[in-house]
Amino acid sequence: MKAGEQGLKQTVTGAPERLGRLLVMPLLAILGAVLIYPVLFTARVSVQDYRLNALDQVEFIGTEHYASLITNATFINALRNTAVFVVTAVTLELILGLALALAVQRLGPTRDGVRSILLMPMFVTPIAVGLIFRFLLNQQLGLIPPLLDLFGFRIDFFGPDLALLSLALIDVWQWTPLMFLMMLAGLESLPKAPFEAARVDGASTWFTFRRVTLPLLRPAIIIAVVIRMLDALRVFEYVFAITRGGPGQTTDTIQYLIYRVGFQFFRLGEASAMAYVLVAFVLVLVAVLIWLTRKGESA
């Protein structure tokens, strides 16, 4: 009798689990189709001469697109611009985010209010941010260049020399709050004992920061840098809204180049190969950064 009751109980408790799996399966099927099909389609297209304006002339060409990218000056220039943008933006965001987190951590009752204000830029869509700064920094119609002219500074923010740096600074304005939030969370999770020991030993603020705070915060810093680098590598909205890759090709990033080649020049096969090269680069970068994270945690 007890065995029968136990079997009935297992059947009753197992029914909701099976029902839950059945209800989730359609969603998983849709999600798999949305994610897997584009990946497989892009892989197939990348080894074909696939042009949107000549779909009746599609032919298999193997790795020809990948081989041509090695000597493609436009692609190499876009990679270089993207690398400069990512390194500049993420480095400044890390420095500013950590400095803000250290400052806000020492605040009293006003900390929550200050934190809310600092997070506001992060909630504006990137395309809107790009349009806002496009008009603010425009040499003829913008608000900021005439103000700088009053003090004797004539700066063309979107000229050949400063356009890429201006885009990086726009990214810094919008995404430093995210870095600040992650740094603040990391600081608040650090153990108190090492800091108390440093204070008892009479260590200076700079010594404590350099020898105690930074080593303990290293895993959080690496994770924050990984997240921001992966996001910064996808920069597209600022370029699309402000410079369209110009002047010349000074702000032609890899994501904008893929869009331009695939949907303006209709060379979808070549654009797909570029996308897969970018994916391979990102996977290698993530693997290296994860290794550094585990090394930091073990240390």
C-alpha cells in the first residue's frame, strides 16, 4: 500500500514537470530557429558569390571571400578603426567608472540619489545619443563649437583628425555609468578585513588602493572590461547616425562596413565572411579574457 502511494505521489509530482517541459518546447523551437538558422545561412552564404541583386547567379567559391579579406585594405582599415575605438572608449570608461565608484562609495545618505543621476545616460538608446551629439557638435549648426569659438578654440569634432575620437568620447559619455555600476558592485563586495588591517598598519590611501583594492577588484575589473569590449566591438549606431564612416574612411568600423557591403553594395557573401572573421576574433578575445579572469581568481 505504501509503495502504491509513493508511486502515485511520484506520478503526481512528475506531471507538472513534464507539462512544463512540453510548454517550453515550442518557445525553444522558435528560439532555436531564430538563432541557429541565421548562423547556418550566413555560414553557407560566406562561401558563395551571393549578391542580392543577382540571386540567379549564386555560385560556390569556397574560401575565396576569406582569402581576399587578408589583402582587403578597406577591411583592415575598419578593423584598425574598431580596435582604436574599443581601446580608447573602454580604457576611459574603466578609469572614469572606477574613479566615480570610489567617490560615490564614500558618500553618505546622498549616495543613492547620486547613483541614480549618474546612471541616466545609459538608458538613452544609442541611435538617439548619436543624433543628439550630431547636432550638438556640428560645426555649422551645433551648440558647442560656437561656444568654444568665444574662447578662441576652433574644433571640428567630426573632421578627419578627431572624428573617431569624438565617437569614442560619445561612447564614454553613455556607457561610463555601466562601468561605474559594475565597479561599485565590486567594491561593495570586497572583504573588510584587509582594509582594516591596512588601516591598523598605517598604510596610506594610495598604498591601500594599489596593494589592496586593485588586486581584490581584479576579477570584477576583467569581467567589466570583457562586457564593455564585446559591446563596443558592435559599435554601429554612432557611425550610422553621425559620420556614415567618414570623412573618407576614418570612422569606418567593422560593423558599419559589414552593413555597407551587405545592404548597400548587395555583396552579402563578402559581408557574411567579414562577420565570421569578426566572430572568430571575438571568440579568441573572450577566451583570453576568461583565462585572465580565472588566473586572477586563483591569485
